[in-house]
Amino acid sequence: MRVVIAGGHGKIALLLERLLADRGDEVVGLVRNPAHVDDVTAAGARAVVCDLEAASVEEVAAHLAGADAVVFAAGAGPGSGIPRKDTVDRGAAVLLADAATAAGVRRYVQISSINADAAPATETDDVFGAYLRAKKAAEDDLRARPLDWTILRPGRLTDDPPAGTVRLAPKVDGGAVSRADVAAVLVALLDTPASIGAVLELVGGDTPIDQAVAAAV
């Protein structure tokens, strides 16, 4: 399987790249900063420099040619302000979906946030509110498209070692989950056609990941 990951230098993306590469998949990581190429390469992926805040649909579509799936793992990051929550967390997701459509790539997995459906409906000065609003807008855009999409909403992210067990459902109570377990769930979702059209929330739990995915979809 050839998988293109937007936000290829993110913590989840690097873990996902390693998991996919280790099992023999062809993985491409789109990165904005050329200084991040070596880290993506070390994770087993081919790094492509592509700034999703500046690239055209045609430029991104060219990088998706021949892909079996795309994963949106990009984010403006915790130190960014309100404008970049919109240009990255929403705008880049929309651009990637436009490019996937243009390139004929139907499978699209999007990383969102567990509280995206509680995003404030109006503009506020709160950065986290703007983040949730951007994630919700990206979800709404994707759900309206005739793509084979899956939306994953992780809870509070940690850098703990993978537990291999989670709680995954359309709605779960808030909680934390390791980035390593998020990456493993993404692999399982990519391998599970029944997850197409699902919006799933994810936190740590007691159910092995393969069983959790099978039960959730």
C-alpha cells in the first residue's frame, strides 16, 4: 500500500510512518520544513517538501499520484495563534481533500480532536476554541465529499509507550491516549474498509486495538 501522510514530521506521523514502513508499505511524508527531511527518512518514509499553506491543488495532487490512501496528520501546533489554526488545521485539510479528489485517491483518513463537535459556533479570542472550530470545519468539509473517509478524534495526547489497548467508539468519555497507540489505530483503520464513513473517538482503554476497531465499525 502506498500511503501519503500530510504533516509528515508530526509526532504521530513519524510513528505511523515507522509502523507502515516496517511492514513493507511505501510511505511518503509531506513536510513544510526542509530541515525535517532527515527525520522522516529515518522513520522509513520518503520525504517530500510541500508547504500546505502555500501549495496549489495541482502541486499537492502530483505528490499523491498513485497513492492508495492519504492521512491528514498536519497541525499548526501548540505555539501557533488563531490564524494558523484556520490555515493549517482547516485549510490544509481541505486542500489535501481537493488534491486527493484531483489525483483519484479515494481513501482519506483525518486526525481530528475528541471535542471537535463541541467547537464554539462563533469567533472567539480563545486559541483552543479556534483550534476546535478549525477541526470541526475540516470534518464537515470531508464528510460532504464522496471520498472513502474516516475521521479519528483522539483525546489528550501523551508520549507514553504504546499500551496496545484503547477505547474506541463514536462517543467516549474524555481521557488521554498515547501517540503511539493513535498511530497503531490509524494503521488498523487503513486496513479496515468497514471504517469508511466512521467518526470515532479514541482514548486509552482495555481493549486490544484490532478488537477495538472491529467492534467500533
